[in-house]
Amino acid sequence: MQKFIVILSIIATLIAAPVLASAHCGNCAMDHKADSGQKQAAMHQEGHEGQGGMAASGNMLDLGTVAVKGVAAMAHLKDVRTAMAKLGMKTTHHLMIMFNDEKTGKSIEAGTVAVKITGPDGTVTDPLELMGMQGHFGADVTLDKPGEYRFQVGSKLADGTARQYEFTTVIK
């Protein structure tokens, strides 16, 4: 079990590093602020909708940005099925969510975040905790059926306020 956790941690780090290292997108219409804006812009650039919601590399999906009680949450899905299949795992995507204070633009990286996923067949998963990882909260998930998925995200960030966010996407 420990070996499995170490492998997942390494994969999550490898997945997150290129996203956070990307440059700011000059054509982006979002209002990115200060240092957290650079991280947010990097993730947004990876998930630009120029190819039907997929990044130029074809493996990052932008789920959008939702603001609740002064905190904006931006969600992305990264397709990791090829890398995971090589490890004998059925995981298909890495879900990542970044939080930013709407007034200051500062990244919020402390708190507790969980997601419930409703699949195309209407089944809802148990809450899955998202771990804090290099500027975002994330978890590996399995979205192996075509159709619409709904992500209900609950958070209690550093300010202690509970917030609920919802994102949807279609997997083909």
C-alpha cells in the first residue's frame, strides 16, 4: 500500500509540474492577478478551449471558473489514462482545482476540499478528499463511461467558511 501511495504521489507531482510551469497566455480574457495569477494563467493556458475544451496537447480539459463567497475556484481535468494504464491502473483523469481570493487574487492553498462525482448513469460517488499539491487541490479519478459528469466540490479553506462549487463536463 505504501508503494502504491508513493507511486501516486510521484505521478501527481509529474502531472502538476508542467501545468504550474506554463507561461501566461497573452490572449487570455481572464483577469489574472499577482503571483497566484501566474499559476492560474498557466493552468488556464493548458486548458484553453481552442480545440473543443481540450488543450493543444489534447489532454487537459478546462471545466471553468465558479466564484462563491469571494473565492473563485478554477477546475481542470488532465487525461492520465495512458500513464496509469502502464502501471496497471484504471484511473483516467487527474482532477485539479485552484482557489483564489477574488479581491486580492492571492492563491488559497490551505484548507480541506472534497468532491462527489455524479456519473452519466446517475450514480454518485462517496466524497473523495482532494490533496493540496503545488498550488492546487487534486485527486486521481476514474471517468470511464462516456457522457456527462457533474463534480460537486465542497471546501472549507483557511478562512473557515464552507463553500460549494459545481462543475460539469462531457467525456466522449
